[in-house]
Amino acid sequence: MSPPRREPSGWSSPGAAASHDQVVSGPSFESSPPGGALTGRLLVASTRLGDPNFDRTVVLVLDHGEDGALGVVLNRPTPVPVEEILEPWGPQADMAPPGVVFRGGPVARDAVIGLARPAAAVTVSDAWHVVVEFVGTVDLSVDPDDQPVGLGGARLFSGYSGWAPDQLEAELAEGAWFVLDAVPADVFCADADQLWHDVMRRQGGALALLATYPSHPSLN
């Protein structure tokens, strides 16, 4: 995958300082599902993808439309604790172990995107931008205590994965990705190394069988 080097529509410009102090406000989602057909769904890498950077990745699509698509990789943790780059968000990240920053993708790596779950049931509204079920995007420039709903855990992603118009559709036609339903537990998985296998196994049938294959055929 060769992601476009552009600021996708629907995202505000990072408003804070450079490096990992840069934060990205949530996309202008109004309800779930918001617009694009693949928004809120998973892209699960197949063996046909051919890009080692995305080997066995699980990507949550945050926006998909005529301008292209963007998402975050859910299973690439870094060793960096969230509190080291955005201290106010450390306690929220600790509520969604392992409490570290995840690599969302190769585009805009100095920007940080946040997904969070509410502490209690919320009504979908303009104040809570849902991506999948009750999981929504959060404006990281706003203190967790000042969010429009009480939060019960957050996960932060450095950078994102992006596709130019028609690029993702071409990759799907090549069989590079499986498009599968997401569940909130995928976003906050504690064992990132197992997420690809877990998502594939729960599909049953041929996809569940693929989950048993080793990463490299030479190991088979």
C-alpha cells in the first residue's frame, strides 16, 4: 500500500505543537455509520497484500468516501507509554491496557489520533462521534475530564493509514484485504499479536483456517 501524502478531508489541522504533541481532532462524523460504505469496518491484511509494512495488520476504517479512505492499524503497539507524549491521557490509556501508543500507519506520524469508549451508555449525537458501536473519536486537545461524555478508556495512534481515491478499491479487487465487521473489543485488544488471528478465527470457514497458517510459508 502506498498511502497518499495529504491531509484527508474531514480531519481538522493539528492545532498543537510539533512532534507527538500534535493532536488530531475527530472527523466530522454525525452518526454511525457515517457516510462511506467501509467506515467502521475492518480491513484485515491477506497474504496477497505484498507489503511487509502491513503484514497481518488489522485496520479500522475511520473514513471512506470519494476523496479516498483512512484508518488506523489496531495491532502495532509501540513501547512508548501514552503518558510520555500526552500526560493527561495516560490514565485513560491505562484503562485500555497496555497503555502505550500504537502505530496507526505511515502517514503523518507526528499526529496522534484518539479512539475512546464511554464510561456509560450514551445516545448518538453531534457530541459523540461514533465509529463502531459505542466507540468514538476524541479531540485530544481537550482534557479527558472535559469531553462531552465520561470516558472509560482510550487508545492513541501515532499516524494513520491512507488511500487516494479508488486506491483502496483497487487493492480490494486484487484480494489484498478482507473486509470484516468490527467489534469494540478489536479497538482495545490487550494482546495485539493475536488480533489478526482472533478476527480471522471468529469468521469461521476458510478464513478461520487461514488463521492457523504461519506468517511465512517456509515455516509450514
